[in-house]
Amino acid sequence: MATALIIGAGGVGRVVAHKCVMNNHIFDRIILASRSIGRCEEIQSELPAGSLEITTVDADNTEEVIALINKYNPAILINVALPYQDLAIMDACIATKTPYLDTANYEHPDEAKFEYKLQWERDAAFKEAGIMGLLGSGFDPGATNVFCAYAQKHYFDEIHTIDILDCNAGDHGYPFATNFNPEINLREVSAKGRYWEDGKWIETAPMEIMQVWDYPEVGPKDSYLLYHEEMESLVKHIKGLKRIRFFMTFGQSYLTHMKCLENVGMLGIEPVEHQGMKIVPIEFLKTLLPDPASLGPRTKGKTNIGIVAEGLKDGKKRKIYIYQVKDHEECYAEVKSQGVSYTTGVPAVIGAKLMVQGIWNGQGVFNMEQLDPDPFMDEMNTQGLPWNVIEMEC
Ligand code: NDP
């Protein structure tokens, strides 16, 4: 039995709180802490009385997080606040010797750039504190890294290429909205594309490379090459890899809206002067757009996220597609959230469960593909994210 301290009461935090309560044979005490209490109260009201405790914290402030940890003494801290808070929370975990898990890599609020460097640099401090830090335990990063490790363990002697394929075919009925935090989402999508080949990163213009991929249970969709954070760790950990790319689906209307907002400067991250006030355009845009949490009851359709790996097994070429399909309405019925938050929050809870059970253990900072994929894949099947593997023609 373990105490779980969740930080961040957004779309993903809601799913994590619900799923931890569903796993209360593992997590006997669950605390949800966030910047403002309102969201925490909303989530608490959806759950059985007494199953979730709530409080506030400013997770940009390491000392506040240390005080929070000391108050509850959790067996695990699940960080589902924003990527900006990762380092402050990791430092609080080091100071208190508390196991740590997150779903997104650190991003500096003023730099629109995300990378593992500063988190990996804390490996020695995690080792010294004798604790485990699990990085990127969402879907992508997260389940996709585990799919790669699973392919490597069971299907290949060598993997040569990986394409990660992320399709959200959900329809929320709004002309334009983002499925998770708009600032994080739009910064990711409007950035230059990048993939890795023959030991080098190759940069592309935003949305320069497109392929149509036929997603099982969804159908063919335009899929655009983006940079995505899990590639940074996978190129280190998958043996023999020659190329890795990441593709995400976007409809034409989404892209036209985004281009227009970008052209008028609404995606800017530098403050601009407006009637004597400083405003950051993308933060103001966030205020105007629908709250991702409000999309839950209106979203219909499915997500399909997976990986296609090609390589060699016993000297023969092989191509494998591992994917997971989730229905948005099914997610809402279960945890009052749409599929994007669901597919992120459930892997966070699975990672936390494996850590507190000691099934995934270690000292230092880990990416998902460094751990045995089998128990995670088994948990996905029972926690609401069943997956498929198909053998494809090479
Ligand atoms: P939201 O914006 O919906 O929620 C973020 C929450 O964090 C909000 O409740 C917010 O509080 C809280 N928060 C923000 N700043 C602080 C702070 N300084 N101290 C305490 N709490 C704070 O985001 P999501 O739930 O959509 O995303 C959560 C995380 O999951 C993000 O890091 C995101 O990048 C990641 N993610 C990962 C994916 C994956 O597959 N790996 C996919 C999707 C998301 P308030 O309510 O006051 O604003």
C-alpha cells in the first residue's frame, strides 16, 4: 500500500486521480495538489467521498514542493503539471528522497525548446538519493517508448527504422481547439520538424513532410513529420537504429487556423505591449480557446497511436506495427475526460504502480524503453489501453 502525491489538476491530472482511485488496492492514500484549488475540487467531487485529498502548491517553487512532500511523505510523486515545473519538482524529490515520475520533458517557459539534458543531468543526484525518476510515462512519450522496447525484446535482433504514428481522429465540434494545454501543443506543432537518420538530426520546415497513413479502425489520414521528445532517448537506447521519425495527423482546417494565428503573431512567446500592459500572445490565445478539459463531453471518434518498426530477425527482414486504439466517448464515460488526456494519464498511473510495487526499480533517472516492457504492456491491457501487434509486408 502506498501514498501517491499527484501534482497538476488539469486534463491529465483528472485521469490520474480517477485511475489511482480505481487502483486503491495499490494507492491507499491519494493527494492531488495544484496551483489553484478550483480544479482539484471539481475532480474531488467526481470521486467517492474520502478517496481523494486535495491541496494547493506552487510547483515552480522547490521549497513549497519539499514542504508538501514532507507533509504527506508519499511513496511516489506523479508530476502532471506543466513541463516548466519538471526541474523544480525533481529537485524537491532529490531533497526528500522521493521517487518521481512525469509525462513530458522539461521546457523552459521562455525558450520554446524541450530536451532531456537538464533532467538527465540529475541522474547522479537521483542515484545518490537512492531513488528512481521515470521520465515521460504518458503515451508519446511513454507507451510508444515501451512499444519500441517490446518490439526489440520480442520481434527483432536489430531494429533499423522506427516511425511513431500518432492519430487523433476525434471531433469536438469547435472550429479550433487543442486537445491538451494550448501553449504546449501549439509550440510543439508550429516548431520546425526534425528526424534522426544515420547518426544525425535532420531539420525540416514545419509540416514540410507529409504521408498518408491508413490507421486501423480510423482510416487514412494526412500525417505530418514533427519533432517529438521520445526520439531523443530512443536513439540512445535502441540498438542498431538507422532512422527514427514521428508523424502526427492534422486536418486541413486545423492547419489553416494555426497558420493564420501564426501569421498574425498570436503564437508569439515574447511579451508585447498592449494599452500599457505586457501580454504574451500565446498566453492570451490560451485564454480565448476552449479549455481542453471542456472537450471531454463533446468529443467523438478515436485515437490510434503506435509504432512501425523494421529490422532483422534471424537474418530475415521484418516489419511490425504495434498500436493502441481508444474511443473518446468511452474515456469520458469512464473518467470524465477525452481520449488524449486518458491515453496520457493511464500510462502515468501504470508507471507509478510498477514503481511502487518494485516491479520497475532502479536508482537514477530512466526513460521508459530502459525498463522491461512486459509488465507495462500487461497493465495496458487491463487498465483500459489494450493494444495490437500486426506483422506487415516488408
Ligand atoms: P493542463 O494545462 O490541462 O493542466 C496542467 C495543470 O498543472 C493545471 O491544473 C495547472 O493549474 C497546473 N499547474 C500549472 N502550473 C503549476 C504550478 N506552478 N504549480 C502547480 N500546478 C501547476 O495540462 P494537461 O493536463 O493537458 O497536461 C499535463 C502534462 O501532461 C503536461 O506536462 C503535458 O505536456 C503532458 N502531456 C503528455 C502527453 C504524453 O503523451 N506524454 C500528452 C499530453 C500531455 P491551473 O489549473 O491553476 O492552471
